[in-house]
Amino acid sequence: MTSRSEHTPAISRRPFGEIQKQDVSIPPRGLPGILCVPQGAQAIVIFAHGSGSSRFSPRNSAVAAALNAQGMATLLLDLLTPEEEADRANVFDIALLAARLGDAVRWSGHRASVGHLPIGLFGASTGAAAALVAAAGLHTEIGAVVSRGGRPDLAGEALARVHAPTLLIVGGADFGVIELNQDAFRQLQCVKALEIVPEATHLFPEPGALEAVTGYAARWFKQHLVPHGHERGRAEGHAV
């Protein structure tokens, strides 16, 4: 893959407007990321991938592209350096991953193209726990959280301190993980919803499953992040 300078973003044209796409480096550790900013973006969503994945995750990339089409900027990034990834324990160090997300949030807040935008977090697998711990620590800096096939239970006591509206999405055939999401859902004290995609397994490879995830995520972020969207703070929902 051809790398691009942070100062020379590639611009792709779409029916819904231009998208600036560029490779970026998140300080202080120089973590690599991919920033996509649609023309007139109204929010930014920062992604936290799960164990064994990276900023090139095809599933997160598909969700990010759909959010771009809805007018939301996205940041896909690696949360660990290559050296850190060599130690498998780091992949499950939720506090470490959450701290890296905090670095990304602070970086985006000082970037001219997205610094003025409300921030959402999208986490998959262990990345969902990191997103929730980060949201609990950053409080009002995070406007919404979405978990895809996540392990929110790994956020532990931080679940009760999450203020951002939170959506948990889990596959209907992801046995074991469903129960963990249901338990985490009960512990959340914020505006919340749980969506179960029928017959979907952990990675949502079934026909239409990832599209369902994308639809749920886009609606949640538009409702809770995009200015002048639907009224915030609706009563919690629990779809089964």
C-alpha cells in the first residue's frame, strides 16, 4: 500500500461530496491511523479494533465507509506498536488500549479539520471495552459509543461511570457473548440500547449481518452526535 504524507491528503469524489483520506500518526507514540473527513462532516467516530486486528480491519473499514457516506469523519488506528503487539498480553490490556484511545481523542481535538466536531467511539471485541473505559474517563468529551460483537464486560466497574449514550450490537448466534453483553447492559447507567442481529455469529459474516450493524451504528451516531438531529436522551431501548 502506498503511504501518503499527512500534509497531502488524497481526495475521493462521491455522490455525497468529497472525502479527504490520509494516513496520520497519533502522538506521542506515532501510532498509525487512517483519517477520512467528508466535506461538511458533522461528527467524528474513532475506531478501536479487537484482538488480532488493525486499522485495516475489513469489517471496521466497511462501517467507517458507511459513516463517511452519512457525513461523519472516521479515524481508524492501531492501538499498539508492532513491538507491543508481539506481547499478547498487551492485546487484552484494556487500560492500555483505553489510554491510547484517549491519545487519539486529544489529537483529534487539536486537528483543524475535525477538532470542532463531536466525538463518538466505535469498538469491536476487546476494543469495545477499551472504548467504554475511555468514555468513562473522558466524560463529556465523548458523545456516543457503539460496540460491535464486543466484550463490554471487560470494562468492569467503568461501565457504571459511562455517561455517553451507548449501543451494544451482538450476533444472535454469538452464544456466550450475548450473555456477556446483556450483563454489561444491565450495569450501564447511561442512555443505552442493545440490538441483537438474528442468526449472526461473532464476526457478522452472514449475508446482510454487517449491513445491519452499519445501519444500527449510523442511526445511533446520527441521533446522539450530529447537531440538529433527533432529540438526544430518549428512553433506553432493548431490541431482542
